[in-house]
Amino acid sequence: MTVPARAPARPGLPSPGPGWRVWPRRWPRWAPHAAAAWGVGYAAVQVVWATTGATVPWSPHVAYAPGVQLALAALALLAAGACLATPRPPARRGRGAVTAVLAVAVPVFAMGMASLPAYVVTLASLSGVESDTGFAHVLLNTVGLALLLLVVVSHRRRLRGRCPRCGAEHTGDGSGPLVHPPASVASRRTRIQVYLLMCGLLPWAVVKTIWTLGGDALSVTAEKWREENAGGSGAAKALASVGIDVTVLAALAGIFLLLGLMYPWGQVFPRWTLLLTGRRVPRLLPLLPAWLSAIGLSVYGVVLVIYAPLSAADVLPRIKPDGAFTSSAGITWMVLFGGLAFGGLGFGLIAAARSYAARTRPVCATAAATDATRGN
């Protein structure tokens, strides 16, 4: 592929810069610096919260201790240093240290953003945010995790002698145009796996719908359910009046995302998108929400699925009735249903996102031209 030369600048006018469309192509260059800047900022925020005694909730009833916040600050600084070392991989010993730091930092900060889906549902229902510091902490972890994953991907490709941008073997700096594969459907195995995981939503959604329609289930009466949700937003009440729970609506949005990841209309805008019809869907548009929500949902779901039966068997403390629930058995069943729903949706998103990422992975035009030459 021949790229036309840039037109020379006219006398008296500044020469045209690379433009805003070029910087996404160069993400392997700026991602380590952006991640390092995030690490310094994250550490500063954690130190301020720890020294001022700010309450940063980890769960509805548990807050981060100052010692934990300082440990997170130290890890963020170590991650910042490791990111800066990735563009030019050091010797074997230093390379192992960089890999170890990133291997610890990624899951730790992933756990820190696990409650992102809950905040998204709360904001979508116009119910407000219970803790500003908690929401800020989740956003900081989310941004950091996204940057760290970019650094990890480019670092692994560099170590393998491949282009840090597309992962293929070719010459050049990897900042040229990309060649995208045609739209395709996920494999039959992936589709079956995702549909089976989606079935985990059914018990939870059915119980929620029964409550919303005015029925009784799992020791929760319709009257108690209405009282518990009396303080919800106008949008949530309007949806409830027609039998739609706002959390079920959020789950439907997750199912919509799942289907888009598996079928061609998630790669090329379909007819019902009107002005966008026929255009290629930006690859990160479905992948970013899929990965970021999948991590939190899957971790949360696994915890609930493990905790519910252990609590019912008295291995762990029994779950006490709370809110509209009047029995321990009822709330335990609902915790299990929630775990199946969140875990099923989370792992389904992981499977669909992996398939989508593999099917839509572009390569640099240089690599595509090289492959075409070899084929001929």
C-alpha cells in the first residue's frame, strides 16, 4: 500500500501537524508515560485520603484502612516505574522485576474497580452516588487498569519481537494505517458458551420482575418491595410502573452488548443506526465497556456464588435478613441468584470479548502487504 506524501506547507503558513487522528496509532509510545502519570497521581490521592482520614468504601459496610491506602500508593508508584521501563526492556533480571510488578498491579487495581457496574446502574437510574470518594476511587482504578493493560500488551509484544501495536512481524515503526478484517460471526462453540452463561440471569430476573409486578417471592412481599424502592428516582419508578426493574434493564443492555460482540452488526453499523449504516464500528467501542464491566461482574459473581452455599451450610456466618427480606433463607437464595446472574453475564462478556478481539484484530498495512507478497 502506497501512502501519498503530505502536501507541502504554503509559504507563510505553519506546516500541518500529524493531526489528532495519528495519536491513537502511537498508543504503544504514549501509554507507558500516561500510565506512569496516572500512578503518581493515584499515589498522591491515596496519601491525601489516608492522612486526612477520608472514608473510602470498599463495600457498603467496609472502608479502606489508611495502611491499605498507603500500600496502594506504593504499588501505584512501583507500577509507574515499571511502565516507564517497558519501551526499552531491561536485562533479564530487570525484565523479571517489571513483569512481577505488573503481574501484581493489574489484578489489584482490577479488584479496585469491581464495583464499577453497580455505580453505572445507580447513575443510569438517576439515584445519585452514595459516596463521592468511593466513586472517585473506582474511576481512578478503572483508568489505571485500562492504561496498565495497554502497557502489558505492548510490552509482551516487544519481548516477542513483534510490532507493539498490531502484534505482527513487520518492519517500520507501526504508526501507519491499519488493515481491518471483514465482519464475521463468533464460532459456534463461543456462541453456545455465551448463551449457556446468559441463562444464569433467568432466576434473578424472574424474581425481580415478580416483585416489580406486585408479587411475593423469597420472603419479600410486594408491599415491602414498594416501601424499599419508594425513594428511587422518577425514572426507576416509571419503569417499575410497567413491570421493569432498572437493574433488569441494565442486564438487558449487557445482553445487547454480548450479541453485538458475537455477530457482524457489532463490527459494521446495521441499517437501523441510520446515518452510521455501513460504517465500521470503532473496535474499542464495544470492547472497552465489555472488558471493564466483565472484570467486576465476574469477580463479584464468583464471590456471591461461593458465599451463599457456605453461609447456608453454616461454614460462614449466615446472611441476616436485610431491607425487604424477612428470612435468612430468602436473602441467601437471592444472593445465589445474583451471583449466577452477575457471574454469568461477566464470564459471558469475557468469552464474547475474547472472540471479538481475535476476529477484529487489525494489522499494520506494512504487515498486510508483506503477507500478500508472501502469498503471491
